[in-house]
Amino acid sequence: MSGLTPETAVKRAVRAHLRGQGFFVFPLTAGMGSWPGISDLCAVREGAVLWIECKSASGRLSPAQEQFRADIESHGGAYVIARSVDDLAELTGGCLALDTAP
């Protein structure tokens, strides 16, 4: 994956992993007309929705991303900051239970 930014590499790995777990995964594009701080990816399986913000090892959420996270979580949504596929392992229970084995 040479030439990719660390965050792009994380996005690709997370997307591939979740698709392998049976999730419908799609990217969300920030920019004019989008919701401020919207996550990088959205994943859906069995009616459950997961909002995923991909970051490099040193990446931090912007204030708009912090607010988006708070809004999602205050409405009972699932939000995760993924620095690697391993960060998805924290999702347990219900249809979001993940098999993180390779």
C-alpha cells in the first residue's frame, strides 16, 4: 500500500474487514453540503448501523468530529474510532459482534 496516507490505509483495511464480516460498508464524503464532522465510513448489518472514523496512530478528532460522535452516541448509535482493524474488536453483543480472526 505504498503511497497511501496512514489514514487511507486504515480506511481500506477496516472497509475490507467489515465487508468480510458481512457488513454493507460505504464511505461518507465531507465537504460542502455534508454534515460537519461526519464519519469516514458507515457500516450496516442486520439493521444495525456503525459509524466509523478512521485515524492514523497519532490522529485526533476535530471539534466537529467530536460533536458528531456525541450526537450519534446520544441517540443510541454505535461510533468507533479505528486506528486499525483491532479497534473493531471492542464492538460486542447483538449483531455488531465481530469475528476478528484473520
